[in-house]
Amino acid sequence: MKQLTILLLLALLAFPEEGKSQEQYSLNDLLKQAIENSHQVKKAALQQSESALKTKEVIANGLPQVDGSLNYSRMGIPEISISPEMIEMLPEEIAPIVSGLSDIKALHTTSAGVTVSQLLYSKSFLTGVKQVRKAEELYNYMLQKTEEDIIHDVSAGYYQVLMNYSNLKVLNDNIANLEKLYQILKLQYENDFVKQTDVSRLKVTLTNLKTQRETLRNGIDVQQRILKIISGVPVEKEITLDTAIVGKIEYHQPVMSEFVLDVLPEYQLLKKQNELAGLQIESDKAAFYPNLAAFGQFTYSSYATEFKFNDFSNMNTIGLKATIPIFSSGMRKNKVKQSQLKLQQNQEDFDLNRKYLETGYQNSVNSLLSSWSNLQDQQENKALANQVYGQVKLQFDEGMASLTDLLNVESSLLDAENLFNQQLLKYKLAEIELLKATGKLKTLIN
């Protein structure tokens, strides 16, 4: 039994729990996952499908409509009592009829029919078709905007997590260097070369850095969970990011894309909303126009004193029906005025948001150029730090520099590399903002 328990424990250690396995994701993996599984994208796609069905529903209102009906009713008749003296007083040809009335208990009515109607003219219907088709276009652009928003959020979140991983690496390296220096200072203190204050001060710095590291680790965990939700990755799946990609990121001098408003989903959404507001005015004005429809009713009916399915007679009706609006006490007129004011409000929003889009493009261009300049400076700074480190390392190897000096320049080199990596990631974020401002975010998906 003991051996069996040991084997089971070994098996559990050898085969980790399903669902706890980690999978490494690149940015392209996350973007593809997000486009296929993001909740926002799925919702936008469902809204698009719903809009397409709404268009079919409205168009169907102008096509032939056929309804069938079946009716049966029984009307009870009170008992009629006629005395023999009254019957004797009636003429011979009427007396049998009157005497038979006492035998009738109820009147049975049965009918079956079909009603066919066809709309011939309705300005409201024609305008409604324009509205739902325009709404369908709006939801198409809304889906595109949702996809671009998801690509933007996933890309920005991805680089922010990498930025924090880069910070974490620097913290780890600095802590490792300070721990080496702490051991040196302890030895120097034991030999009366340094004061206790110097050792204590370094210990406080080391403790603070370790606290910062723990806080940063927790922050990375939170960011990765949020990134997982945005990307549509199952909650139970653990993901890791390829942090080594930071040192392999390619960068080049930025090339500014031409700014074209018409390619932006946000701009197209604003245009469609404006067009829909204009069509709403047309729809409200359509209430002043008459409607014309043709109809036909084909009915078979039976009236009898007994319940039976025979002796049906047909009664067919065909005709035209016109609905002519005459007077509404100003209701229709005020409705049109409300729609006109709504269009003016939409136009103000349209003009304001267009300026925001144009300003967003200029800001993203300035940010990218500034990031590129800072990246060049950090590249030179990193090269200089490498040069200084190489000189001090050579001096240390020749016994002309202390270990403390070497650790200090090594720390400076790590800081320079970290600043370069941070600026590189900021440059990538600035690139993403420019792609968003020019409507080219989908080029991030390979």
C-alpha cells in the first residue's frame, strides 16, 4: 500500500494538472486569439448579424402578407314555448315553421378564410428600408472599429507588460550586484575599513529594492490577467510572454503614413450616424404622406342549427385601402422639428470628433518622432556605458580598480540598457498610436 501511494505521488509530479500548463504567446499569437475569441469582437459580430436580419424584416413588410383564419361559434337560443291555441290561430303554411322553433337549441357558425395584403405605396416603408440598410453599414464599421480597438488594447498591453518585465530584470540584476557589494562591505566592516552606518544604509537600500521587486511582480501578474481577458484566452489557461523578444525587436527610422479620414472606422461611424439622423427627418416627414395597400379576403362560411362541416358558402372580397393623414394637432410637425435638432447635434459631434481625429494624428506623429530621437540618444548612452564598463573591467583585471568600482559601472551599464529597452518599447507604443491614427492597426497581424 505504501509503495502504491509513492507511485501515485510520483505520477502526479510527473504529469501536472491539466489546465495549469503554460503556453508562451507572441504578440501575433495574442492578436489572432483576440480577433477570433474576444468577447467584444463576438458581440460586435452578433450585432452585425442582428442588423442584417433587421434589414430583411423591414423589407419583408413591403412584400405580400398572407394570413389564415378559422372560426367557430355557438350561440345558445333560449327555449321557446308556444301553446297549441297560438299554433291553431296561425296560417297552415306558417304553423309548422313556428312549432319547429321550439326544437332549435343553438345557432352554429363556422368560417375559414385567407387574407392576402400587398403594400402598394408607403413613403415610410421606403425610408425605413434606407434606414436599416444604413444601420447595417454602421454596424459593419462598428465591427471594424471594435477589431481595431482590440488590436490596439492587446498591443499596448503586451508592450506595457514587456516594459515591466524589463524593469524586473534590472531590479533583479541590481539586487544581485548590491548583494555582492553588501557581502564585501560586511567583510570590510569586520576588518574596520568601513562604518556600521555604511553597511546598514546598503541593507536598507537592498530591502527597498526587494520590496519594489515584489510589488512589480504582482503588477505584472495583474496586467497579464487583464491581457488574457482582452485577448479572449481561457481563464484557466496560464500564459507566459516571450520576454527575450525585447532584445530582438527591430526598429528603424519612422516613415509617416498619409492621413486619410475616410479609411478610419471612427470617421465612417460618425458619417453613418449623421446620415441616419438625416434619414430620421425623412422618415418623420413621410408621416404626412398617404399609404396605399391592396387586400383580398377569401372566406367560406356555414350557418346552421346543428354542428356540421357542410353547406359552406364562399364570400370573397378584394379591394384597396388608402390611409390619408389629415390632422394631428401638430404632433407630426413637432416630431420633424425634433429630428432636425437631433441632426444639428450630431453635426456638432461630427465636427468636434473630426478635429479630435486630426489632432490625434498630429500628436501621434510628434510622439513617434520624439520617441525616435530619445531612442537614438539612449542607444548612444548604452554604447558609452559599454565602453566605460570595458575600460573599468580591464583595470580590474590588471588590479588597478576595485570590485566596488566594477560593480558600480556594471550597475550603470544595466541602467543604460534598461533605459534603452524602455525607450524602445515606448517607441513601439508610439508606432501603435500612429497606426491607430491612420487606420492601419490590422497590419500588426501577420
